[in-house]
Amino acid sequence: MPSGPRRAKQVVESSQAKRERGQPPESQRRHSSARRERRAKAFPTPMDLVAAWRTLALGDADRHADALVLAATRALRGGRPAEAFEFIDRRCRIARPPRAVDLAIRALASALCGFPAEAERDLARAESADPLDPMVAMTRLRLGADAPTLRRLAGDIANGGRPVAPSLLQAVLKQFVAVANEDGAPRALAGLDVLDGRLSGFAAWPAGLPVALEIGAADGTERFPLRHDPALAFAPDGFDACRLDARLEIVPESYRLLAEDGAVLADGRIWPRRSRLPATAARRRAPERVPPRASVTVVVPVYRGFEATRDCFAALFAEAERHADLRIVAVDDASPEPAVAGLLDAHAANGRIALRRNGTNLGFAGAVGRGLEGERGRDILLLNADAVLPAGAVARLAAAVYSAPAIGTATPFSNNGEYASLPRHAAASPAPTPEAAVRIDAAAARIGGGTVVDLPTGTGFCLFVRHDCMAAVGGLPLVYGRGYFEDMEFCLGARRAGFRNVCATSVYVVHRGSESFGAAKRGLAVRNLAILRQRFPGIEAECAAYAEADPLASARAALIAAAGDAFPPEPPPEAPAPLADPPPGSRARPPTLGVLVPDPAPALDAFLARLSAALRLVAPAARIVVIGRAADDLALMGRGNVFVTGPLAEGEHRSVALRYGVRALLVPPLPAPDPSLPVLTFACPERVGAPFPDIPAHAVDPAAAHAIAAEFARRIEAPAPG
């Protein structure tokens, strides 16, 4: 065995080699073993990512996203909401946009961790994205709901077009009974649908009470005595229930559940639907040459919203002065507002519009059908009564559909136009002032020229349809009742006939949105989304892929730049939650060292791997959370004590650090992101403190990784102040 200087040299070399591998010298390891044992007992162990890698395929890039969902649900069932939150939060961050079920799971985990505001925000997004998802409904029940919400939820389930587990409907009814008993609301509940004159759905009411269902219409009523069906599994104790299936002789408008003494137990509106496509379709195909131009008819269905309707027609009349052959057809769809009906009567009396009036509300597609009567062979502009055309819009929209043989429809840019929205991508923004709208449209006309960009479907708030496309498709489908998604199906029908749907980037139209539907918007979207899914199974995935690819990005950016400050300022981002004491869910987390990563870099991954090894030696119960993205997320997470959150929104690092239980934060050499989070400083800041993307592999001193780990271990071992 060597001795003297040779032995000393080997000891020095051994210590140096261990430092390079992120390990402390032997002397430090001996003295720290007792401390490590104390720490391991004092703190819970980090979630076992290595085991999850093996059992749940988290390390498989193709299956990683689904494995995160499975890991989250297992953690919830195991009573570990903080762990569940992290798995599902990463799933939501790496999937854009996140699925409704993922948002619902994150909402539940957030609530259990003590983040009620974040839970409600996620659940609202989930209900907007897919209110028919059973997990979304169950999460709403878990987080609590009042009687109106439960009524809405029951209707969603009944009319959603999906098989629903009896346990879910029973849970809705049980909670409804409890809430109704507290606030004295009527205890009956119904979910009804009418398709092609056939009534379906369910009703539930207090047990032993004789009840009848009354269907109301403009020309009379129909009444059906209801009898409890004991075979129904969803009726809770103390409730009778039945399924409904009956042929109606009237066109229904409303319903009431009536007790024997005439007391109204529940009531609501009914929007009948028809599944048959219009018989006017000629089943033509898109032509090989651009057809001759046709005259234009503007069809405006009107229901409510006096001021918006007034502004819409004022702009239309200005357009009519530029086009002698422009014809305006207004359809009063049984407006409940006398001021709206009077406005239309006045315009019809002076010959400025052709007015058609429905005795009952037919919905958007039915009203458009009335407006199209007698307009065959003309180009059609479908226009919502809450949209305002700029000067020259009709000519520019016509130029778009006649710019290529196969273009069938054109949709303009708008503040609220689905894919064609701006300044926000595929999201509604506040309507600009009239003066600002003029500036934006002028910029669009100036820079857009004749540019068109293909869309998967157009949007019915302002949809210019070429005459041969209208003849080929045959009008809007009536299956969607009062409205929502009939414009999508029309455009999908155009595609089947070989036509293209495009955005006319040279036009900007202001759209207020939901003037007619109001609070009923969500219920309409719920029911009709199920119909669209059934009729076009792959359309959601296609539309999500289009939104992700964003072919309109360059045209949108150019218009935003050209319009300058004409767009209304976006509302300020919501302030993050205050960094107070960690909620109960976060206390179950292991000691966490956060590393803020503004931009991923391979050199940073290498340094984090060394830091992971060093931390495992001095604080085996601790872990690293990378706040942001790494160059190779899965490689780092496979180490077992590293978790990578995924992409961050701007300014989100503070709230993410709180939710992941970060005890100290390692940041780039910038102002501290939050003074209430301790920021580690080290003896060699020029090595670990340089901007992350610029760190070359040879510039990261392994000793720095050990210094960081040792300092963090010291901090978590020290007693808390106070």
C-alpha cells in the first residue's frame, strides 16, 4: 500500500475526481452522513419519478402525456393532491391547448391543495372547452354548485349526446336536492330535447308527487302525465324519475313541470331542431374556372340588441349606396324587443330592406333559411346584427371569393372572429371604437391587397358565400336549433363539394358577439357541440391542429403593426396570488430548489444533472424543480429528483414557484423575480450566474453544483425564522 507523498497525492486526486462528478470530498461525506439521516427523517421523500418511469411509461416520449394523466389520477386516489397537481400541471403545459379533462383534473388538485381561485379558473376553462366531459361535470360537483348551475348541468348531461353513467346523473340530482332544500328552490329537474318533432330527455321530482309535463307553443299546449320508472338507477332516495319519448303535434317553445295543484316545480325554454338537410342543394362541385360575378344579397337575422342592430343597418345602408344592386333582407326572428321590431318596420316602410318576420323564434339557421327564400343565383353575405361592416367591405369580400375558382366562402378579420380574430390569436377581444375600427380596416385594405389564407371553416358572423357554393351546399343545416355550429357544418359541406373557405385579410369587421344569445350561449354550445362531434368526428382535432399551426400569424402580425395603436389595450394580466404561508397541500412536498429557466440549453441540462447528483448526496429527500423547459425534459426527470414544469406564460414564474413549494430559487443574473423568495448567491457567480443559453459546457464548474446543493441543504436544515 503506498504511503507518504504518493498516498497524499492519490487522496488529492480522488477528492478532485469526486468534485468533478458532483461529489464532496471523503471527509465531508463522513461528517455529513448523520445530517443526511436526520434530513431524510424530517422531510417526506420526493415523488418516486424513477418508479413512475418504469410503471407508467413516463419516460416514453410518445406516451408521456397520457402517462402524466394516469399518474395524476393515481395520486388523487392515493390522497396526494400536491403530487397530482404537478403531474397534471405539466400535462396542461405541454399540450396546447390543454384538454378539458386535464383542466378539470388540475382544478380538482388545485382545490385540494388550497388554491380555490386557480381551481375555479381552470374549471371554467374546462366547462368552456368541453362541458359534456364527465370528469368536468364530476369536478363541478366536487367543488360545489348552486341550484341554477345544477339545473344547467343536468340539462347538459341530458342533451349532450354522450352515454352518461347513471352515477353521474344521480350525483347531480343528489346535490340538487340538497341545494334546493337549503334555498327553497323548486325541487324538480328536467333535461329536454326536441328533434324532428320528437321529445326526449328525462324528468325528476319529489317522490309520491303527481306531476305532469306541459309543453307550450304559440298555438297551444300539450300535457303528458309522468310516472316514475323504478328501473332507473339515477333517481336518488326521495325522488321519482322517468325518461321521456313522445311525438309532439306542436312546435314547442317552453316546458313546465306541474304539480297536481298547478304549482310550477320547474320550467324552461325548448329549442326544437331538425336533422334533415335543406332540399335545395344541387350537389354541384367546385368549378375549374372562376364563375361570372353575381349580385349580392345581405341576409341579417335579428333577434335582440337595439343599439347593435341600429349600427349594423346604418353601415349596410352606406354600403348599399356603393352597390346599386345590393339587396338587404332582414329577418325578424320573433324579437322580444319592441324597439328592434319598430326599427325594422321603419326601414321596411321606406324601402331600404326587405323584411320577413317569423311568428316563433326559428334560430339562426331557420332565420337564414327564411332570408334565402327567392335569392337563388345571387352571392350571399350572412351578417350578424351585432356586426358592423366598414366602407367597401362588400367589394373586398367579393374580390376574395372570386380570386380563385374553388373559393366558396370568405370570412374577414375581426376582433371576435374565431380563427380570424385579432389582435389575439383565435380569441375574442374588446371591440375598438368606431374611429379605431376605421383605421384598422384602412390598414387591412392597404396591406392585405387580394391576399387570402385558407381556413378549416368560416364564421357565420360575417360569411360571404359565392352563389355556386350556396347552390352546391343548399343552405344552413337545421339540426342545430337556435344556433351555434351550423356555420361550421355549412363550411364543411362546402369542403365536401370541393370548395375552399378563406380569410379575406383585406377586411376588418367589428363583431360585438352574443347580442342575441346572451346568457343562453353556453347551453346552446353544449348541445350543439355534441351534434357536431357526432356528424364530423375528426373536426375537433383538425381545428386544434390548425390553431396550433396558425397560418394567419404573419398576416395578423402585419395588420397589428400597420394599425399601430388603433387596437384597444389588452387588460392587464391578473396579479399572481400573494406568497403567504404555503397551503396545506404544499406542505406535503419535499424541500424544493427551484431553477428558473427562461430558455433551454444543453449546457444547462448538463449542469442540472450535476446539481441533481450533488443534491442527492447531501439532501436525499430534496429535489429540483425546473421552472420552464429544459433541452431534454425527460432525461432530467428520469434522474428521479428533478421535475420540469414545462412552458411558462409571461410573468408566471412567481405563482408557479408558490404552487410547487419552492424553498429557494436559482435565477439568471437579472433582478430577483420575487423578493419574498430567497435567491441563492454563490462564490463563483460568473460561472453559474451567466445567462443560461450562453453557458458553454466547459464553463460550468462542478464544484459550483456542490456549493449550491450544500447551501440549499444548510438552508432546509436551519430552523425557520420566528
